[in-house]
Amino acid sequence: MNTRGLSAAIVALSMAAPPAAAEIGISPFAGFRLGSSVDIETSGAGTDGEIRFRDSVSHGLVVNFDLPEAGKQGEFYFGRQNTSARLSNGLFAPDTRSIDLTIYQLQFGGLYFPGGKTSGGFISGIFGVTRLEPDNPEFETHHRAALSLGGGYQFLLTDKLRLRLDLRGIYTALDSGGSVFCSGGCELRYNSSGYLQVEAGAGLVARF
């Protein structure tokens, strides 16, 4: 093929190619997370009880990137919740039945729009880690595997902006028999394989 023919072919392909589409979406969000409870037992004392996490607001950031197949995206999720954990029976430490803590989630997975677009209804599934961090450094911090499944809707506001509404269930796995937040001679142990929280959130998605 001569130079003139090659130039004509390149021009024809460029005219036939679709315009570049946005590939990344960044969405700060705010929401409300319903607490859950974890069964516990006191080693050697034979007493049972539960830890109840307080319902409270949550916030974070979701980042999506388009995958080659239409309607599919990769998803990074970072969430944060300030809450408290209260024992129904027993004490974390002398005169301490409730402790303030921050729950973090860092997860990665995928999102799917059944219609093959980047707006409308969607479902998502992500996996990662939960960090349970007491505000008092005398108590232990825990890291546990976590899984989130959910769905929602993205309303198209402009070509570069969407309103995203989410409802997701966040399951954090626990080692049954593992220690709870402890200080000194704490003998509390998890008596559960995990706990589930439900989060409803809303955020604006900026597409680039």
C-alpha cells in the first residue's frame, strides 16, 4: 500500500471509530449503616452475651473503572463508620461496658449494569478487609475478611455526572473462639462466625 492509500485508510478508520468515552468514575458518598450484634462468651466463666454495634452515619469513597465488556466496571470501595460497641453481659475492662470505635472497610470487586450502560440500575459484589479500631489504644485492633453485596441506581445528570444510590450488605467474618477487643486480662471470645451490617448511601459520581 502506498503512502496516499495508507493515509486514506487511517482517516477512514478514525472517522468510523466512536468518540472516546469516560473510563473512570469517582464518587464520595455519605450514608447510614445499621449496626449488628456478635455473640460472645467469657472463657472459663460459662457466661454468654453479645456485642451490639450502634447504628450511625458512614462515609467514604467509591472508584469505578470501565471494563472492555459494556456495562461492567471494576470497583474500589473505602468506607468509614464511627460507632460504639456495647456488651450486653460482662465488661471489656473494669467499669467499661461500652467502647467507642471506628470501623473501616477497604474492598475491591465489580459492578454490573444489566442494560450495558453506565447509568441506571446496577448490582455489585466486592471483597476485602474490615478494620475494627477502638478509639482507646489500650484495646486491641482487629482485621477481618469482609464481603459486600448490593445494588442501586445511577441517575444520569450530565454526560460527566451521575447521582448514585446504594444499598449494600457488608458481612465481616470472625474467628469463632478468637479474642474480642481486649485490655490486659480480658477473657472475652467471639462465639460467632461473623456479623452483617446494612448500609444505605448516596453520592455524586464524577466521570473522567
